[in-house]
Amino acid sequence: MLQGLFGSRKDIVGIDVGTSSVKLVQLKAVKGGYRLLNLGIAQLPPEAIVDNTVMDSVAVVDSIRGLVENQRVRTKNVVTSVSGHSVIIRKISLPVMTEAEVEASIEWEAEQFIPFEISEVNLDFQIVGPDPKDPAQMSVLLVAAKKDFVNEGLTVFHECGLNPVILDIDSFAVENAFLANYDLEEGDVVALINLGANTLNVNVIKEGISVFTRDIQTGGNMFNEEIQKRLGVDGEQAEQAKLGGDPGDMDMGVLAEVMSDCAETLAQEVQRSLDYFSATSADDKVTRVYISGGVSKTVGIDKVFEQRLGVPVEIMDPLRRITVSEDLFDPAYVEAVGPLFAVGVGLAMRRLGDK
């Protein structure tokens, strides 16, 4: 959505650069949906990316380049995404006007809502539709991302010899993947929670349109840090234990307590956001939650969320309706890693020339 450096209609690959790993997805549009062409993941060294900021560009470039080569990706055209405190998403109300008129006035309008200098940000918008409360007004989704933050991310791809053609937002990429794989009933208000290593993306959608987004700077690394601290193990053992692997000689009682405490903390953060949404949207209450991202694989986290939020919680499958050839991909592996690729699948659905 944010930056389309548009060219001819060519193949693209979606690359999601997270804090702990790089995920790659390539899809082919076929009649009635998509077919999976490519799916790959490469781990990033600790501290290579901190708080959505690239700290070790050499390590990140090496990971992306290695992943692209290993997956034998031929196209250079990449769709990627951003999130975090350098990205601002606001739903604003404007008098009904054409897209060209919004384009002409958006900088002036944005100044009232963006806490950065307008000269320091890349701006984009999407007209959502008429304001249900006032027919003379319309709802517009305004997105701003700090230029230095955007350029830093794009430079990494340029250094890999790749061509970033569209820059999306993590929350909207997850939304794309969700809407391609799930049906919504009329009046459904659904929260999509992408649980990353360092960031939670919250996106509430009503009737297929985003009505509330928030990025929270916490995530799965909290589990690892607490397991290391309270059980005196190294990072690799902590990661294994978090995902339900062999805990070795760890104290199972303490481990269970750590897992429960951390899951509860994340659930409380999500609850605060959903409570805020409900308080500011008179009649709308979230009726179902879908979780994705690496942390969604943490044993029992869906049940902790369900208990805390009081609504059904499901682990999202971003490949649910995508044709996956059993000759090319191991079905058990694809099912196991699917939730990690929610952002990547949404990115891979984008096409050159998209808004």
C-alpha cells in the first residue's frame, strides 16, 4: 500500500523480514485462487534487528540473499512490509471527494494526525467508503512511515540485488492473507493478531475492512528471556522449550509457570487494545480472534487468549485455500509452519500496480 514503484506486470516474491527470521513466499494466481510456488525461512542472528531497526545489515543481507538463492527464486521483484513505532496508521474523516482531490490535499490533512514532520514521512491513503454517521463525510485510512526507516529497509534489498516494488504494512498483509482464506458473515468483527518475536500487530476488521490497528512493542522474545532467566539455560534451549520441544533437565513446574505468565501478559496487552477499540466504537465488539506469527506456535497460547478475551480464538492458516502440491512440499511441514507465513502470504498476493 505504502510505496508502489510500479513497472510492468512481472512475477514477484513476498519477503517478510522479522526480528528472528526472514520468510519468503511466492504464489501463482490461478483460476479461483493461488498456487504455492515457493516457501522458505532463514533464521537471523540475535540482535541483527532490534525494535524493527536493522542493527547488522551484513547479517540481514546475507540471510535474504542466501534464502533467495536456496529457494532458486528467479524474479528480482520483491514485496515487503514494515511495522512498529515509525509507522502511523490513522482512520480519518474527510468531506466526500475524489481520489485525485484527496491526493492533492492529503499532506495538509495529515499534518493534524501525524506526530512527525510531514517532510520526514512517506504518506499513502486509501478511501474506505462513506462515513455511516454522516453522508457528507467519508472514511480514509491514512498511513505514514518515516522516510529514514523506510529507506533503511529498502537499502537492504538493494544490497541483495533485489528490486523492492511495493512496500506494505504487516497488519494489512495479514489481512490480505486472511480475507483470501476465510469467509466473513455479515456483521462479523474479527481481530487478527500477528504475534512476532518483538512486535504484536493488532488489526480489527469489520465486513472485510480494517477499522482499528495497533502495533505493540512486545512479543515472543519475552518467553525466551524469562525461560533463560528463571531456568538458567541458553537461548537455543529456551527456544526449544518455548515451542514444546525437549526441555532437557529443566524444572517442568517452573517452565509451565513461565509459559503461563508470559502468555497471560501478551493476552492482557491484546485485551487492552480490544477494550480500547470497543470503547471508541459504540456498538462494535470483536466476535472472534485469529492469531498468527511465530508465537502462535507456542503450546496452549490460543487457550490462554480465549480465556482472557472471552471469544473464540483460532490459529490462522494463511495457506488454507491455497493449492499446495504434495510433490513439491511436505504437507506436514507446510501445516506446521503455516502460521509463521501470514505476512509473507499476504505480501505474495500483491501485484505490480496495486495501490
